[in-house]
Amino acid sequence: MAEAPAKGDGAPPGSSATAGGSGGIAFFLALLRARPAYALGYVIVATVVVLAVLAPWVAPYNPVQASPVDFLKPPGWPHVMGTDATGMDIFSRVIYAPRIDLAIALAGTLISAVVGSALGAAAGYYEAQRGIGTFAAGFVMRAADVLQAFPVFVFAIAVVAVLGQSLQSVVIAVAFVNTPIYLRLMRGQVLSIRRMRYVEAAYIAGVSDFGIIRRHVIPNAMAPVLAQLSVNIGWAILLTAALSFIGAGVEAPTPEWGSMIAMGFQSIITGHWWPSIFPGLALAVTVFGFALIGSSVEVLADPARRRALAGELEARRRARLATA
Amino acid sequence: MQLLAYLGRRLLFVAPQLVGILLVSFFLLKLIPGDPAVMMLGPFATDDGLARLRAELGLDRSLLEQFLIYLGNVLQGDLGTSWQTTLPVTTDLAQRFPATLELVTLALLLALAIGVPLGVAGARYKKGLLRTTADYYGLFAGALPDFWFGLVLIFLFYTTWALVPAPLGRLDFVILPPPEITGSLLIDSTLAGNWQALRNAAGHLVLPVLTLGLINAGPILKMTQSTMERMLESDFSRYAEMCGLPERVVARKALRNALPSVVTIVSVLYGFLIGGAVLVEIVFSWGGAGQYAVGGVLNADLNPVMGFVLYSAILSLVIYLIVDLIYFAIDPRTR
Amino acid sequence: MSDPRLPFLDRRSFFRTTSAIAGAAVMPRILSIPSAHAQAGSTMVIAAPATPQSLDCNFDVSLGTFEAIGALYDGLLGFEKIPDPGVPSASREDISFHADLPGGVNMVGKLAESWELDPSGTRVVFKLREGVMSNWGNELTAEDVRWTWNRAFELGALGAFYTAVSGLKSPDDVRVEDKYVVSFNTAEPNPLLLKIQTNLYTPVYDSTKCKEVGGTDDPWARKFIENDSAGFGPYRLQQLTRGQQAVFAAREDYWGGKPAIDTVVFREVPTSAARVQLLQGGAVDIAQYLQPLEIISLQNVPNVVVETVPASFMIWIELNAKTPPFDNVDVRRAMNFAFPQQQVLDAVYQGLATPLNGCMPNIYPGFSDEFFEYSYDPAKAKELLAGAGFGDGFTTSLAYNAGDPVQEPIAIIYQTALREVGVELELKKIPAGSFYNAVTERGQPMIFYVDSPWCPDPGYSLTLYFDSASYVNYSNYENAEVDRLIAETAATADEAARLDMMKEAQGIIMSEAPWTFIAYPNYTMARKAELEGFTYYTSNNIRFQDFHRA
């Protein structure tokens, strides 16, 4: 989790490692016990991931095997979620889908986090200096402004349209759209850390720019980035599905929630609800799981909330001991 | 005076930013494969005819030249023509933007009506049903794919229970729309006293507004709740409490102080939804601006997309300006 | 003329037509529809995927344009109408071969009162009706016909195709013989001289009006004809708001008598589900171009009648003969043996199509079904592949049109079936907007195509798709013997001999399988019960003048 390794000169403030006394796994488990909803989040995501990994063994049917004699069968046996217009088994497709959706969302978010944070760190660090650095930092920020002024969705579709329809394009589109978020976040962090005395000291001591960024700035700015990351993945899954829904995502018949919803979309008016309702439900539950995890990480990454929580846990423990 | 100076400074930054937005979108869109000339002339186009049309459209010039010509036209208020609708983009957008705005505005009002009270309640009570609802509503609403949620609502309220008109646009085909004044069907039909149209338009609005409103209440709720919590824990609230002011009064004061962040999140959502409502527009065949832009991207129809990007950028700027003005009104520190 | 219905269905209306991004579903500003609920006797409201783009048939082949041309213009000739053998309430053209009639065709005069085909097959003389008025009040003369064909020559574009297939070499080949007599003259015997005059896209213009409005800047009145009409058809254009609606008004002074329906409102309703709803709710009289499941769902709706008739549409997959491994005939044949045709017809078309068992429309004279051997047989496919050196299969890709809802399911079913014979198929969805580009570039190993040759003639049909020099031969098929037969057929006036040659050509083509043969989709008319008179034309459009209320 968000254990900021606070080695180096001076005591960097904002490090969460010091909060609350107890740390690590034990604290995490205690948190899950205290907030069962967070545990539910981890359970949902773990289930989805495990099902996706084991899909070849768990799924009753091949997810891309059309069976035209069984088209549009309502939920029942042996097709628990029914079949779609080409007779593919919806249940099998639903559990295969996260292989694509999660992979795209993770890859896109990670890329944007790495690229955005790096650019943001550089921009924040150099902004305070004179010369070409300031100019470049300003340019990066203005570019981010422009990027963010775009309507997100139209921009993502345009990126996919330019790059051609493929998995990689969707990853790049997701990454592009998210990069400015990390850029701003990191820059803000760096700007505040940059002013800290221990950083100034390192600067005066002649540590190189790169060294300072690497050893002091980035480790201390990581916690909020991590928190943002876990919140962002859920959102990236939604964006991936949305792109596929509109036809700018992965190629059919790849099992993917968004494109499954799209394939069943037309028939909902004629009463064939199952091809689009089940994948949407799976999508919503998964994103909900990620949202729960995200808020648990937010708590862990925020020293104040972490401290409060640790206090609460401690009080509970005492109360339990007292009753025992 | 202070305000005017501020606005002036803002506008100074706006112009280069708009040009930047146009520049990026222009070059990005130009990278999309697809030749509008081929699409316009169709299967029996001769090479000669294609060349002539490309020249007519200015497609034979360098990209930079094309951009400068485009920019020049924009300055004169000419956003070009969509080859798909054969109409000027300004005409098309004038027709579609109000559709989107009406939808988004109503959805955000609904979101506010749900999000703010629930957020306040969530912040005031540490336990209980309201608190739990508030805690999970935001997370769950944020997890719902809006396009799918819309489908679920259609399936329930239209297909199964037949409570709403067919989810196909803003007005039934047979209803005569009111004369256009504001572009909002609700307002226009009221002005015209056309109650049939009013009822029908309202019926069509129910599901898409519910879809977007319920989902976007999430972030508003979260923001209200967290800011309220901070305000309630802050010194001034503690002080007020100690002075023996009733809890309601303390909460009201805290809410007043939390309002700027609520306004901020609403403005951000507004800007986002102008383009972000596109999926819901598709699901309900709304014919809004986002739909128009996405159709443009996919059909090498550049002008509608550029026009849309420009309109929504300007609209976002206007919204942010209005937000700043609201700040002036509700936050004494800015005065 | 081939009828690129789908490419254009898409071109205009990627998402409009089908599912997603219904571009212009904005309803406001509908100009007042004369008594919205269309029961008022003489108004007919049609829900269509798209309003006409250009009204100039020299340049535009979009869906709405077909319907508009059929209402605004008349040609010289038409086929005689007969009742549809399968659907008694519908009529269709008598396009069969009549050995006893001139040119072997059963025709009626439209703008022409009588005609005389020279036995040499190089000349036909038309005597025009006298006193026929255009919608601008100008009388039809031979000069109008000459001017029309001259325009086709001068503007190139679509008209050039018609001049070419009719064997006309220069504008002078169309001669004014008298005020009401005009002749067409060719150097070689041309079998299509008469049939081409029945074509939807060879209407006659009112040249007086065109010259008047065009002046010297626009001698062929392109601007005018794009947005208005100057013809001798049963309707005139009252209003055209693209993306919303076109309104047509019946002409009192139409030479054939005023049509029964006074006003036709042609509304753009981009999503097919919406068109179904409108017809069900009684808001429109006709809902065009519906999906198979929707058509089925309409069959039990009271007051709605669905007439579904065999049509000239064909859907197939081009197997690009210039892209390995499809340069190998056995591989192409194997692709057909591996295609579960009947399953596709059942699951995707719900029985509203018949198997494509030939390489031209099965309703046309000269069609032969005896060469189709490709019933679903994966074992046979494997054997052929092994023989061709692809025992381990291969990987290729199939491009399909995102704007045509039947293509994706067909592609998925085909993909599954091919896996069984070791062929890995990647699916490539192409936005409708650029689909036509993808077809004409001929760069895809496999790509869907939907088309219909408008002229009910085997020579015409086979030329389009299998002549190695044809623009529409998107599968790059080339066979010297087929080319020779096609060339000879085009220069032979003896109809029986032509049919023999075309049968031989079909045998060669079918055995070489340049396509994956899918289906003949039906034409479906979904209408209110009281609206009678539907007639099916090989141009796959409806003509408003055929309809009347019971």
C-alpha cells in the first residue's frame, strides 16, 4: 500500500508510514475487518480476476464459438445467461471479458500514471527554476490544459480512429485521456515538496536535479498517485467498455463487456434483454469493487484519515479486551 | 472593478487556449484515415471529379494552409459545412446543442437535488441508514456505466411497463414541436402554450434525465459530504457549537461554506457532460451535439467535430466564468 | 447500373441507419406534416433511413434519392406489371424472357408511345407521347431526350456508365428525327438498347427548364437538378430539408393521370427500431428497411401488413483473387464448403432470404441454379485445403460494415465454422463511412458486399462483377473465357444465344467461386393494411404512384 519509504535527509512530512503506530499487513487486515465493505471490494475484484484467469476451465463454452442453431435463447439451462444473436454463450463471454477489460484498463492507467507523473514531477520541479526549464514546464502545462479542454469521449474516439481499431489503440486512448490527471497531481505534490527545507538542503548540498527528484520528490509524492490510480482503474474500465460500445473498441467477437452490450442493444426494444443486461451487470459490479478498493486505498494513503482509523481500531480492540 | 480586471485577464488567456485546442483537434482529426471526397462522390466518382472536389474543399493544400484557412473562417463565424447533413455546422449545432443542454441541465439539477441533501445528511450523521446510503451511493453510482443503465431503464419503463414514450428522440413523431425560441422544448412549448408538446417532451426527458442525474449525483454527493465534514470539524463550527448555536444553524453555516466546492464540481460535471452525455444520447436517439461529433469522427466529417470541440470549449469557459461570478456572490473572501 | 444500396445506406448514415449514433434524430422543426396521423386519405407518410442527398441521378445513389427519382421522373419505357406469384397483394415487373416479343422483353411505353427495334440490333426509334407536360409546364419533345443523353455524356459520372452499356459512342448517336421522334444508334448490335430505357436512372429531363435556369454558367443545370426537379414524373418536389424530410406533391397534369396519393411525406428516421415503432403506432404508412427480427415482430401487429418478396439483392463475401491464398481456386471453393449457409439464413435472416445459389439474381432471366455445389461440408473443405497445400489451415481477415447489422453476426458464425477447418479468421469492423473506400481499394483479402444489378439481364449482371475490366469486380476475378463470353454477349442481339453463353459463363464462375455465397435477401414492404398497390421493382425502390388507399 502507500508506505512511502522516507529515507533521506530530514524528516519528510506527509509520509504516511508514521501514522497510527501499527503498519503493514496487520493494519490492512484490521481495516478490512472494521470496514467489511472494503473487504467486499477486494472479494469482488479477486473473484473477477480469478474467474478470468481460470476462464478456460470454468467457462462452460468457448466464448467465441457461434452456434447459430441456438441463437437468442433466454437464460436457462445449459445457457445460464442465455445466448446472443449468433448463439454464443453469454455466461462464458461474461467471465472471459475481464481478460480484455482489465488488461486494457490496467495498462492504460499505468502508462498514464507513469508518463503523467514523470512529466508532472519534471514540470513541478523545473517550474521554480529559471531559464529553459520554466519555459518547457509551462509548455507541458499548457498542453495538458488543451488536452483536458477536449471532450474526453470525442477525444478518445478520435485517437482510436487515428490509430486504427485494436487493443493497443484503446490502451493508448485510455492512457492519453488520463495522463493530465497525474500530471497535475504530481506537479502539485512536487511544488509543495520542492519548497520543503530538506529538499532545499539537498539542492544546496549539490545533489543533482535527477537525484533530488528520484530520492526525495517522487517517493514522497507517490501516496496520492497510488490512491488516484486505484480510483482511476474503475473509471478506465468504464471508458474501455464505452469505447467498445460505440464500436471504437476491440474487434468482435472478442468477449468484452462493452461490445456485448452494444451487440444486444438493438434487441432490448423487442424484449431480448439478456444479451446486454448481464454483461452490464458484471461491468458495474466489477467497477464497484474497484471503487471500494479505491476508497480503502484513499484511507490508507491519507495520513489524517489513517491516523483516525488507527485510533478507532485501537479503541475497538480495547473495548473487546475489556469485555473479554 | 476588480471583477472586470479579473475577467479581462481571464479572456486574455482564453484566446490562445482556444487556438491551441483548434490546432490540436485539427491535426489530430486530419490524421484519421478516410477521404471525404471519395465518400461524397461515391462509387462512380472519376479521378477527375475527385481531384476537382478536393480542390473545392481545399484538401489539395498543405495542412498548415488548410488550418489557417479554417481559422480565418472561424473568425468570421463560418465553421464550414458538414458533408453528411449538407448543412453549415453552425446550423446543425444550433439545432443539436440545445438538445444536449436541456438534457444535461435537467440531469444536473436532479443530481443536485439528490446529491446535496444526501451529502449533508451523510456529513451530519456518523451512523444510521442515511450515512450508509450516502457512503455507498457515491461509489455505486460511479460504477454504473451510464449507457447500460439507460438500457436497463428502457427495458423496465418502456419495454416492460410501457410507462414512458418510446426512447427515440425528444418528441413523438406526430407531435408538432413548438416554434423555436430557446431551443429547450420544455420552455418553448410552455411559451407557446402547447401543452401536448410539453407533456410529450417531458415524457421523453424522464429516462435520460434519470440516467444521467442518478449517476452524476454520486460525485456531487461525495464532494458535499467531504467538504461538509471538513467544515463541521473546522474551528468556526466548533466555536459555533460551543457558543450553543443549534445544530441546524451550524450545519447551515457549514453548508454555506461548503457551497463553493459544490459549485466547482457541478461546473466540472457540466463541462464534462456536454461531450460525455454522448452515450446516453445514443441510447435514447437524442440527436444531441455529442452524437453529432462522434458521427463526424467516424465518417471523416471534420467540420462538425471541430465545431463541436470549439462550442464545448467556449461553453466550458463560459461556465467557469459563471462559477467565478458565483464565487464572488457566495464567498466573501473573494470580494 | 449496379445498385450500391448498402455502401450508400452507410455513406450517408453510418449510425443513422442502424444502431448507434443516430445522427439527426432531432425532431424539432418538423415542418408541419399535413395531418400528422396519416389517415387523411391522400397523404402518405414514409419512415425512411435517410432523406435524399442530391436529386441528380448522375451523381447520387443514396437510398432516399432512389425513391425521389422514381417519383419525380419518368423514362421512356417500363416493364409490364404482373402479380407477384408468392404474395398475391403485391405486383412485380415481368422481366422474364419472351421469345415472341421484340428484344425478348415485355414492355409498356411510358414517355414513349411506341418503339421500333431494328432487327440488326443497332438502332431503336422511339415515338414519344404528345402533350406530355413537365412539372414546369413544358411539353416533352425529342430534344429533351437528346439533351438528357448529351448531359450524361458531358458530365461523365453515372451517366457515362449508361452510355457505355448501351453501346453509345457519342452524343450524336442519340438523334432527333422529328419533334416527337428520337432514335438511338450504335455501331455494334446492342442487346440492352431497350432494357436500359426502363432503368430508374435513365429518366428524361425537361431540357427547356434546365437550359433556362442553368444559363451559361451551368449549362447542364447541375445546381438546379441537385435540389429540385425538372421532369415528366407523377410528382413534383414540394420541399426538401435534408436530414429531416422531403415532401412530394402529386401532379394534376401527369400524363398518366393524377396519382391516388396527393402528398407524400418522406421522413428521415435513422434507427430501424424507431421506424418499426412509428408504423406500429400508426404514425407512418410505410416503414422502410427493417431488420429481420423487427419484420418478424411486425407480422402479428393488427393493421400492419408485411409483404416480403424475392428481390435482386445479393449479399456475398468477396474472396480477393489477387491475395493469397485466394488466388487458389480450391481454397475459394473450400471457403464455400466451410460456410454454414442454411444456419446463417435461419439465425440471421430469420427465413427472410433465400440461399445465394448463383452469381446473379435468381429472379432474372438466364439465371441458372444448376452450378451450385457448395452445401455445407467441412470435410470436403478440409480435403480441398489439404490438396491446395493448406492442410494446416491459414490465417486471414474478413472486413465487414459496421453500418449493416446483419454482417457482424454472419462474420462471427463464419469465423466459428472456419475454425473447424483450420482457418483462423480475424474480423475487421469498418465504419460505414469508410466501408465503401475499403471495398473499392480491393486491399482486403475478404470483404462483405451487398449489391443488386438494376438491369434484369444476365449479360449486364455478369459484366458488372466478373468482367476482368469492370470497376465493380471487387474480387479481382479474372478468367479469359468468361471475359470472352461476356464480350460476345454484349455484342449479340440474339437473345436465346446470349442466354446460352451466359449460362456457360455462370458454370465457369460458380466452379471457381470468386465469392463466398451468402444470400438473396428479400425486399420487404412493411405498411399499413389499407395502403395497397405495392409493386416490386428490380431497382429496389418504391414508386409512390403505385399506392392507393383501400
